[in-house]
Amino acid sequence: MKNAKEIVRTAEDGMATAEYAIGTVAATSFAGILLWLIKQPWVQSALEGIFRAIFKF
């Protein structure tokens, strides 16, 4: 026999999946922006300057 939790469905059913989907889309969008940013010449030269200062090339 099913207990009350199994019988009663709430408005929150399935929300975890939707939240994971939104989180995944947000994370991949953020990664895409970071990739685009890192490919910019001014960012590459800034990173190169930082690493040259750190390692004294």
C-alpha cells in the first residue's frame, strides 16, 4: 500500500530537474563568455604581463 507522500503530488514535483537545466545553461553561457574573453588580444597581453611579472621572464 502506498503512503500519503507517494499519493499526494505537490506543485514542487519536477522542479529539481528544471533547476538543474537552468543551472547548466547558465554555467555553459558563463563558460562561453569566458572563452570569448580569453581569446581577446588585450586579455592575452594582460595575462602575459602578469605571468611575466610573476616568473620574471
